[in-house]
Amino acid sequence: MKTTLYKTGLNAIYYTGAFRALRKNVCGVGAMFTLHRVRPSTAQRAFAPNRILEITPDFLETSIIRVRQLGYQIVSLDEVHRRLVERDFSEPFVSFTLDDGYADNYLHAFPVFKKHNVPFAIYVCTGIVDGTARLWWRVLEEVVFAENVVTLLMDGRLRSFQTATTKQKYRAFNEIYWSLRGMAHETQMATMDDLEQRYVQSAATSRGTDEPASWEMLSEMLGTGLLTVGAHTITHDALSKLPEARVMEEMKDSQKRLEKELGVAVKHFAYPYGDAASAAGREFKIAKMLGFATAVTTRKGGVQPDHADHLHALPRVSLNGDYQDPRYVDLFLSEVPFFLARGLRRLDVE
């Protein structure tokens, strides 16, 4: 329902031409696209809440072509940093970034980037590559998909959710997912422990569905000169929920591990989840203190000139499975939907 309403609003802005009239007053100097999974479209089951995290290679190619048609230069993270620091805003830019580090980035996204000679970045969560990170959102999806009733200890009490129909599954998934996102880290992990213990078989089916990239895949992509590798923590935990010492460890140790395995300097960082509840002022200051050149959020929006003073709180625009149409590329690059959603504020950096 939320997606449908949002699309209705976006389509109104697009088809009335309002975004063209407004963009000249609000459009920034560039944009950074967020992607996660890139793989061919398959016959998907009706219940697939995490499919918003993936797009097809065809849509990736369409987006690259459209970005260039609109007059944007596609640049690396280092070039984004240079342009902001030097305030070189002579040409609008786009940077393509992928989060986490999945094998499909190599198998399906890399050939498209290589075909079009496009620089791109992968913010690698080392625990995902090593197979140690807990992808709890995937486990939750598989449990809800497999069961007709899901019972778990949540907020200190036993909760049961009806999950027989697709509608019930989405309702249950959304309530449990956002409850988990709002919990303290220890409580969140304890809740997932309880869920996995109750539904051992269903939880186990999530393994293997998110095949990670290998160090060899990352090295091969680096060898073309198109890939920039950024850090994305070890565990993919929301940093705002962790003590300061642990936040520093997650940032620094993931950077060191990447540099050791890949033999390159890692100068850029992405906050897991990246919304305001997962990373804010404290995390921005730590990323700057640790010497990262830039750090990106998932706060929606384009890059404005004043982001030169907020290099560790950069916004990004999600290219996700619900918006695989070129008109959304046009809309998102205009900055208009995000400007309106922020209440006419140009920056969201607190």
C-alpha cells in the first residue's frame, strides 16, 4: 500500500510535468545511486518482501543509458570526493554504488558496467563475503514464507502471527521486521535466536540464497580499474545501536581486512541500513575521525553543493525492484520528490 501510494505521487509529479518545472530550483550537482542485488528476472513467488533490494541487468543498462542521455557524467567515488572538495560543479555527475558484496554483482552487474565502461563501487561487508554476517532479514522472509503461523518472543512477550495467506505474510513480515529494526541490538539478536530455534528447518532454507562475492571476484573487478571498493562493516549491524568503541572497530577493522585481502587503499564507507535511525551525528564524526574520505547514507536525495561540508553524511538514491522504469530515473535525478518529502529542506545531515 505504501509503495502504491508513493508511486501514485511520483507519477503525478512526472505526468503533470511538475518535476521539470521545479527541478531547476532544487536539483543538486549530482546523485549517488544505491543498489544491492542485480540478477535476471525470474518467476517469483507472490511473497518476496526483499525483492525491492534487486534490479535486473536490463534495468541497470537502461539506467546507465538514461543517465548519459540526461547529460550526467558517471564517475568514481574518488571523483565525487574531488568535485565536492574542489567545488567543481561544472558538470552534473552520477555514481553507481552497490552495498554488501554479493556474487551477482560480479556475475550480472559487472558485465554491464564493463560493456559501458562505467566506474562503480561496491561497499563490502566483510562478514557477508566470509559467510559470518547474520542476514536476519532473509531468515525472517523464509520463516514467514514457509509457516502458516509464526510465534516468537518479541519485546518480552510471546506473539503469534497468522501467515497462511500472502496478505497475512506481508502484514506479519512488516510488523516483525520494523519491530526488529527498532530494538536494541542485543534484544534484536535474542529475538532472532528465538525465531530460528522455533523454526530450524524454515530458517535453514535462507542459507545459500544470498551467495556472497569471493575475494577472487572482487580482485578481478578491481583489475579492470572500474571498481572502487568501500568498507561496509564486518557484521552489518546498525551502528547507532552499538557502543562507540564497537562502532570504531566495525569501521576500522573492515577497512583493514579489505586492504589486506585486496591490496588497495579503502577510503570510502557506507553505513549499514543507512537511514537516520541507523547512522547519524556520532557515526558521521567517527567516520571522519578515522580518515575516510567520504561516507554514504541511504537518506534519500541528490548531492547538493553544501554537501562539500558534510562529506560523511552523503545521501543516495535507491534503484530498487519497485521502480524499474526510466521515468523514475528522471524523477529521482530531478531531486524534486525528495525535496518535497524533506519539507523543502535541501540537506538532511543531522
